[in-house]
Amino acid sequence: MMPRLFAFAIAGIGVLAFKIMHLPLPWLLGPIFACLIASLAGVPMRGIKVVNDAMRTILGVAVGATFTTTLLGSMVGMWPTLLMIPVMTGCIGVVGVMYFQRLWGFDFATSYYSSMPGGLQDMLVFGEEAGGDVRALSLIHATRVMVIVVVLPFLLKWVWDADLSNPPGAPAASIEPVQLGLMVFCGLAGWQIAKRAGMFGATILGPLLLASAFALTGILNHRPPVEAIWAAQFFIGLSVGSKYAGVTMAEVRTDVTAGLGFCVILLVLTVIFAETIHLAGLAPPMETILAFAPGGQAELTVLALIVGADMAFVVAHHVLRIFVVILGAPLFVRLFDVNTEKGE
């Protein structure tokens, strides 16, 4: 109980500190930084998984509620950039394996699953089954998500002057109770249906699909209130920062430092692909960065909501990336491993 209370209190202090200093995204970045600092200082912290999952359903409903027939029709024209997702994922895998294996000396399984920009839990499960170092995988992926989520807001502000102070929704008091109840239903029912169907990313994609069905039929015509989006940001930030709880200095020197170096590689690859797409006139630059940045799906959905990006474009690319990684990782790891052994 105490680690959970510590996590909530420290995350709350982070929000307050960011608000006092007028820093961007206080509900997301405040908890991340506060919990990260506390974790490195040795404070025991732990989130509540069921609450974290429930908060993610809010993002699914928020995205689903934005769907219209016009928006849905526009997704057909996304195929040129969608085809770039498997190419970028392959590049990340090849560069990442060489980086982790040759520069840091990790075994092949740890190197491969550390490179794959998929969901944290999925990569840990696959990596453990392949004989990888689960603790190293956890810290490297946590570092990937944290760095990208922290760097992107400042990049969006600096390059495109994005307004990060936009409220991501209307106040709850201004939304009809029937609509609020419908959002709760979409979140919980969509999550559980998707979970029982074995869908990857069930906490976001299940609510997204159910909410989009209601939105397309005109039954749901509001996004979740601003208070709900803030709560989702708070718990996502808490979850990212507290993943470093119990980290040792030896792990900081190896796993975390290796993760930081890989983040530089990821950011360079993201900029290269985004610039290529922009120069080819295939998509707007800000949406491209949000769609191709290999961070967490939930975290990047929050950023896209706040800056008012094209949600269909951003979500479609992240769903495809996760789909490619989850379905392709077990297959490609065998092919990659065989080729590596032949090369040796």
C-alpha cells in the first residue's frame, strides 16, 4: 500500500511543480519527472495496474469519438505513408540489434526485443520466452517511452509553435449525463470485449472501436471531459516514471545508458523518415512526427489530442506499427538469429 501512496503523492507534487513553473503538459510530464527522480533516489513506488488500464480506455474513447464518415474516408489515402511503417520498423530492428549486441554486449534475444518499438508488456513476454534479460528489456523500453514523450512536446513547440496549453476536452459540467454514461460504457465494455477477444492494445483499441461505432451513427457526439483526459495523463506519467523503481547504479550505467543512446538513434531515424514524407508531400510534418515517433501509443495519443492533430492519421500508423511488431517479431527474430549464426 505504501509504495502506491508514495507514487500518487510524488506524482501530485510533480503536477504542482510544473504548474507553478508554467512548464508544458503538467499532468503528463510532471508525474514522469517527479516519479523518475524519486525512483532514482530509491523511493519505493508502484502503480495500480487496473487503474492504469482503465485510464487508457479514456484515450481510446477520446480518439473513437472524433471519428466521422469524412475522417474514415480520408484513411484510404494514407496507404503511401502506412507502407513506410514496416520499412521503418525493419530499419530500427537492424540498427538496434547491431547497436545493443556489438556496442553493449547484450545477447541476441535481449538486443532484438530491446530494439523492437512495440508495447512494453508484449516485448517483455516475447523477450523472456526467447531467453532475454527481462530487467534490461524493461528499463530500455521505459527509457525509450520516457525520452520520446519528454522530447516531443518541446520539439512540437520549438519547430511548429504548437499550443500545448489547449484543454484536451470540455469541462464535465458542460456535457450531458447521458453522453458521460455512454463514454463510460464504451470504455469499460470496449476494453473487456477486446480483452476477451485477445486483441492487442485492448485497453485503447477496444474502447476506440466501440466509441467510433457510436460516433459514426451519431449517438456519441462528445469527447471525454478535460478532467478525464487529465486523469489519464496523470496515471500514464506515474506509470512511466515509476518503472525505474529499484534501479541500481549498475543498471543505470548499462541498461538505462544504452536505452538513452538508442533513443538518439530512434529520433534520428524518425526525423529522416518524417522529412522524406514531408518533402514528398505525403503528409503534414507535425502529424508525421507524431505518427512515426516510436513512443508509447497512449502517450502519443495524448500529445496528438492536445495539439489538435489528425487523430485518424496518427492512430492508424501506431496501430499498424504495433501490429507489425507483435505479429512479425517472433518470426523475424528466428530469421535474424539464423542469418547471424551463418554470418559468424
